[in-house]
Amino acid sequence: MKKKSKPTLLMGLTKISSLKDLKTNFIFDDVLTYYQTGQLVEWLDAFEYQQLAKQVKAIQSKDTLEILKALVAIFEIDIKGDSPEAVLAYWNNQRYQAKFELLLRLIYLNNEDVSQVKELINQLITNFADLYEQRKLEIFELFVRKAHNAAFAIINNPKAFKPYMRAILMYNHVLKNPLTKAEFEQLCKLNDLIAALIQNDDYSHVDVQDNFEHIRIASIEAEDLYGTYRPTHTLIGLEKILCLYSKRRKDLCKDGIDFTDLVAPLALVLTDCALETDLNYMEDIFLTVDISSYGITAKQWEKIAANWPE
């Protein structure tokens, strides 16, 4: 006789195969739907959780919040309280988180549509500012791996890049506060992710410059120099820029920038001149950002200019 297959529960995109899975991925909307259709009890019976199935069957209330409150108690879900208000707050937060995750998914699925990606990034930082701030590096890493245009859109957007600026100002000795260990580690992570982004061969440097107005890439590809020998020809503008990557990339200094290299990683530069450099190899790449509109004050620019030796 053919063995009867067990019913399947999905919480979001996660297949539930055990009680531990269910508790870990206890999404109120999904659990409520499975309760109302009877699939929750069917699943519990099939996986021999008969005592839990009996408790679920015993729920008498027709009120949605009371049903959820009962299910939370049965499955011992910690929601920081057991009142209907606590249930509602937890439920609303879950929905908020779900909308956030959906937006992230939409961003990397639409990666090839730059205008759409830019608009979705604006929605991300406008509608989910708190989650974006908390998970900024995780989000940036996701986009570096899966959606390069979204990663460049974050760099190109002053509001999206703002959560990094305070630490960058401290790294450049513009703010008096020293970097904490956690802040320095975050900057190191950002530096590594930018290196991974710029070394990716899946996009055109020319397209990046055409699509992102604040970003400048100097490279053989961007200058259309394939098969051409052009020593010391390229000028990199240094007025109100942030250097994010250069061919002589170095690790960040624990004590902050040492003002010996105008294109050191995360260097803020205000110099009314240009740096002349050569591009003879494919790995000779410079990535800078015009940050004149990124919220740095006039006094801070004065400090930046004063920091660099003549």
C-alpha cells in the first residue's frame, strides 16, 4: 500500500517539518489561515502532536485576537506579554517585517531596471528607516551579492548612505569622538563589501557612471582604453569627494586616516585640483563619490581641508 504523504505547512517561504520549525517561524497570518482551514490540526495529527491538536480543537472563541492569543499560549511563543494588546502589537510588527522583506526581494528582483531600483531604495529608507538603520550592512551585502545596481543606488543616495557618514567623519578626524570597536568593524566590513562590488565583472563601469550621477569610476573600461597604452592620463577630481576604492587599496587604520594618501579608502577630500594617474591594467580602478550633497556642513569641509597637508 502506498504510504500517505504528510501535509505540508509553509510559514512564509519556509517549509515546516517539525514543532521546532513551527515555533521558530510562527507567522501569525499563516498560522491563523491554517487554523481556520483546519490544516493546522491536520498537520499536528499527522506529525503525532495529538495533545497539541486537542488543545487547538478546543479553542472556542471566534474573535481573531483571542484565537491568536490562545495559539500563542498553546505553542509557547514569547511575544513579551499575553494580553490582546500584546498580541496585536506583535502581529503588526510581523506584518511590518514581512513588508520590509518583500521590498528587499522586489529590489533585487528588479535589479536591471535602474529607475525602479532607485525608487524602491527611496521607499526602503522612507518607510522602513528603523529596520534599514539596524540592518544596513546586511542589506548592502545582500545587494552586493545579488543586485549590484541596488548597491550602487545606496551609495548614490545621500539619505541611504547617511547611516555610514558619522563613522566616516570620525574616521577622517572631522568629529572629535573616536570610533568605537563596533563602528570600526562596521567600516571595515563596508570597505570589504565595496571592494567586492567594484571587482565584480557582471556590470559595465560606463553604465554605472551613466546611471548614478554622484559616482565616478576611473578604469580602463570606463575610459574606453582597451588595447591602448596611455600612461598618466586620467584625472580624478578631488573636490568634495569620498574615495571608496582605489587600485592601491589598503586596510583601514585603527586610529583613523593618516592623511598620506588622497585616495585611501574612505578618505574625505576637499581639494580644488585633480589627481593624475595611469590606467595600464584591468585592476587599476578608482571609485569616488561626489558627496557635496551628503549633509557635510561648511565647517566640517573646512576641517577636512585643514586636515590634509599642503
